[in-house]
Amino acid sequence: MQAFAAEWRLTLWPASVQQTAPPERTVEGVALLRDWTAVAVDPAKHVGYAVQWFALAALLLGLYVWFQFLSPRRRARAGTADVP
């Protein structure tokens, strides 16, 4: 913990919290349960997001190539190059 605090330049308390009682018991009326519902997400949803982001990256690359290289060359050939 000291190494983490030094690396991230944080002031941390030298303590940690750990549940030692069984989950069925309560401490001062508050249950410490770990009965979380499972997230039902289809892996195809992640593939869809990946395809979406790669398509956006390809579009960005295509627009960069067009506006930085192809469009100025076309304007220069046509004789309408921007003169600063």
C-alpha cells in the first residue's frame, strides 16, 4: 500500500476493510451480502461495439487522407489551390 501511495502521490490510510462474518449475518442492521445479480449481456453486443468503433476509426482515417493529401492535390491540378 505504501508503494501504491508513493507511486500515485496519494495520502492513504494504512488500513483495509475485509468482511469476516458470513453474509447471512448483519452488522448494526446492515447486511453485508454478495448476492449480486448476474449481468446477462450477449457477447455479440461487444462484437457490435467493436465493429462500430473500428468503422468510425476507418472513417476518420479516410477523411484524414482525403483532406490532407487527396483534396489539396486535386485543387492544385485544377489550378484552384488555396494561396495564404
